[in-house]
Amino acid sequence: MTTQQERDLAQIVRVSREIGSDPSFVLHGGGNTSIKSTGVDITGDEVDLVLVKGSGWDLATIEAPGFAPLRRDRLAALLELSSLDDEDVVNELRQASLDSRAPTASIEALLHSYLPAKVVLHSHADAIVALTNSGLSDTEIVEVLGERVLVLPYVMPGFGLARLLAGTDVGGVDAIVLRNHGLFTFDDDADAALNRHRELVGVAASVLSAEHWGNPGTDAARTGALIDLADLRLVISRIAGRPQFVRQSTSARALEFAQREGLDDLTSRGTATPEHVIYTKRSPMIGRDAIAFAAEYRAYVDRQRSRAAGPITELPASPRVVLDAEYGMLVTGGTPRDLRITHDIALHTMDVIDAAERIGRYNSLDESSTFDIEYWSLEQAKLAGRTAKPLVGEVAIVTGAASGIGRSVAEQLLAQGAAVVGIDLSPGVESAFAAEEWRGITGDVASSEAIEAAIDTAVRDFGGVDMLVVAAGIFPPSEAIADLDDEVWDRAFRVNTTAVARIFRATHPLLARSPRGGRVVLISTKNVAAPGPGAAAYSASKTAAAQLARVAALEWAADGIRVNQVEPDAVFDTAIWTDELLRERAANYGLSVDEYRTRNLLRTEVRSATVADAVVAFCERFPATTGAHLSVDGGNDRVI
């Protein structure tokens, strides 16, 4: 038999997902909802509760565990206080929870508890925000939306907002519009609260003549020089103090907006709604002068610094959104998730600005109010607990990435936070990994087209190329020199040597613009030092590639690019080792297949993941090492 609390949870989960499924209502974790209920504490006493969305949960996907069960009597007592800082509010919300395992409730939980209706829904609906950011007065907003609507001035979320509401008569009201912030609707019936929310958003959208929000439009061709984009990313990363991804939008809508006249003024009037500043900063950068943008940002922080209650950790002065007439819109961030969120918010902001301008003059929060959110103590506290993976913000190209060593390398680079563009003949490379950080390019590494496609993707999707791992290669069938086939010989050199030279040449300008210095790792072979009989084409072509890498180490050191080689042997979980080839090679040494697999001094089988460990180590560490050769072969007496 289900309890009342379980039935109420089912209701609030359902309507929350309805709200959250519409990005014109909430974006990426925004908004919050609640339902009042009853529960039983450990003593068996019945307790009046408000079940409030917990921090870190997204309304679109929220489940019952995403709601914190808070004691309403405790929250009511807190509202009797004259003041309460945000850290104390968070602490008190945790203490008011009936379940210590529940998430920390939204900072707006006090407001949810105070409102008399059973169900409370809060969104940052684009239409409502555009209406309040258009210059309309409170009276005019009520005239637009109709009866039973209360309009309140902007107050920062938390205790102050809850106290403002507690001192306001909400009798006869079922909706509250918070200027520059969003909408609350409330009712004892969950569906009535949801329908009222949709009704008011629809009315606002109709007045604004707005049907679509955040629509990127058709895909626009991404133009502009790759080198210039990599240069901009380098400057942005230096300002940020760590490597940053930069993504060029494919949105025709964003390109049109970026090419407008007067953007400096239009985009300097603040974010659509306060919390967006965390992802976009108060204003985008117009054009490409990141140095000037950073100087102005630091000046803004200096102007507002005294508003903070104590010392602040200054955020990176680099832009998060760039609007450029040639590139269109660029977004920056430390992870592809950051890029996606910033991109979505920027598109919605464009629509909010345009909608507000159709009926008035767009204007959001002033600089001081923006600073209060951007440097909110609760946001500052999050900075202390953040740890980044070692390759976050960096971009790698990996050849031969669909299987074997190349796939293992790509997998480990992704695990360390890098974005990876993989090239392989197999179409499976495109879906090799589901991560946002992954892009797969089907093509022959020996073709200029495949190399150009990989580089274009790396730069336009992630900003540049920091690491190149050459793992693609072929091992022709065993053949004595006296029986060498010209076509086999030529193909070995085309894939194992010429392709390496081409991708080295093509990536060099980008590697030279890597924020931490470019890194190249060639997957070589023990055959360079100790060739085997019947492997002339393979050994000669791989040796030529090894010499090429050595020359690159000499030539590219001045550009800060490190070039190293990993020399594996007998890695049998790769595509080049068919059962037939394995038998042939074992026979050449007079060994069984099992003996051949572990024919090294340590009597251990070397796997692709073992080799990948060495490759990633060269990418992550050893800043003073170039031209090195690292054997990953279990120990080979001929090499030693």
C-alpha cells in the first residue's frame, strides 16, 4: 500500500518532468518545484512536509529521490528571523530534512514552503523573462497576463526573496512573476498549477509574437581560417589559466545575430535571467580582442568587489560566448558539457532579447546585481571542491582509433578529460564512443581528405589540436625479400610512412598553438631495433616513420612540441593480428601460438591497454622529454 508521501511524490515527479521537458521553460537544471505532503518520523509521529527539488537534479529527468523532504514547521520558524545568510540557509535546510540521504534542497525552499497551495512550480520561462525585461511596468505586465497575477521586483534567490514574499499578501493570487527571473504558479491540484503555468507563458509568448525559443535554425557552413581560430583559443586559454575548448556554432540563427550592427550596446544589458551569468558571463565578447575583453572583465570585478561579504576567488576573465561576423558564435569552456550548456543559453538569450525589443527595450539586471549572482558565496564555495582531470580542455587526434591500440588510446584520453577525434577506415569509428568528447572520421589516413576532415572537426568543434597519436598501421603478410610484391611494399610505405608524414605536416601549425605545448606520440615497433624475418615491408616502413619522428623532435622543439615514440611488440588484441598471421609469425620463430604470445623476458602478454598507458603518460606528463623511445614489449633480449 502506497503512502501519502509516495503518492505526492509521483504527482510532483510527473508535472516536474512536464515543465522540464520544455527548454523554453527551463534549461539545464534551472527551475524548481515542490509539493506539500505528510510523512512519519522515526518516532512514528506524523510530520507536515514540503518535498522540494534538490540541487543537482534536472527537472526533465528528475525522479522521486531528487526531492528533499523538509519539515515545514522548521522552515516557518526560520522565516520569523530578521536575517539569515545563504550558508546558514543551506545548513538549516539540511537540518530540516527528514532524510539525511536526500539532496540539499533548492535555496528557494523557504518560498515554496510559505506559499499556501499544495503544489508550487517555478520556471525561468523565456516568454515571461522577455516580458519583464522589455521595460513594461508591473501594472502593464498584469494587464498582459490577466487577473490573479502578482508581480514582484527582482530579489536575489534565498532568504531575502522568501522574506519579501512572506510580507506580501498573496490572497486571490495563483501566479507570481519575479522580474528578470521567472514565474511561480501554485494550486492544490498539480495539473491545475501546470496548466496555469502553460497558460501564462502562452499569453506572454503571444504578446511578444514569439513561437520558437532557442531554435538554432538551419545549419550554416562554418567558415573562417582554422589557424586564426586556434590562435584565439590559445589567447583565451592563457587568460583562463588552463586549456579551454572553443566550439564554432553551426547555427544560422547565431550567425545572423552575430552579424548585426549595434551588438555592443544590445548585448551589454545583462543576461536574460540571473543564473545564466554562471555560464555566459554578463556579456559576450564582440569580435576577437580577448585581451581587451579580459581587461574590462577584471575592471568590472574591481568595481564590484566591495559588494562581496569577504574575499573572493576571481573567476577567469576569458569570454564564454564570442560573437564574430565571420565565425558566427563561438562558445568556450572546460568540457563539452560546458560548451553545450553555454550554446543553448546563448541561443535562448538571443530570442529573449529580440522578443523584448519587439515590444520595448531589452534590459536586464544591472552590473551590481549580476555580480551578486556571479560571485555568490554559494557559487564560490563550489570552486573549492572542483578537481579537473589532467587533460580537460585539450584535444587529440588519434589514427587507427576504431580498434586495438588506437581505440585503447582514445578510450584512455577520453577518460582523462580530453576531446578526441579518431580516424579509421572502419565506419565503426564514428560510433566507437558515446561521449560528447568524441568525434569519429571514416577515412584512409593516407588520404589528405581524411586528415583535413579530422583537423577541421578538431578545430571547429573543440578549438585546436594539442595531441597527435599515430596508431594506424598495417602488417603485410609474411614475405621473404626475394619474393617481395611491389604493391604490398608500396602500400606498407603509403600507410606506415607517407600517411605519418602528411598528418605531421598538417597538424604542426596547430600543435604549435597548443596552450600546454603540442605532443606527438608515434606508435612504433620493436622491429625498428630488432626486425624479424619475413617482415621487410613492415620493418622498413615503420623504421622510416621512426626516423621521421626523430627529425620532427629536432625541428619542432623550438615550437614547444614534444615528439616521442612507444615501441610495442606482440600486441595481439589488434586488427593487424589475424589468426593466420599469428600462426605464420609463430612458425617463423619455431614457436607455438601460445609461446609466441608471451615470448618476452617477463613472460607476460602485452595488451593494447598496456601500450595506451604509456602513450597517455607521454601526453599527460614528462614536459622535459622529447625524442624518447619507450619499449612496451615485456622485455626483448634482442632490443635490450
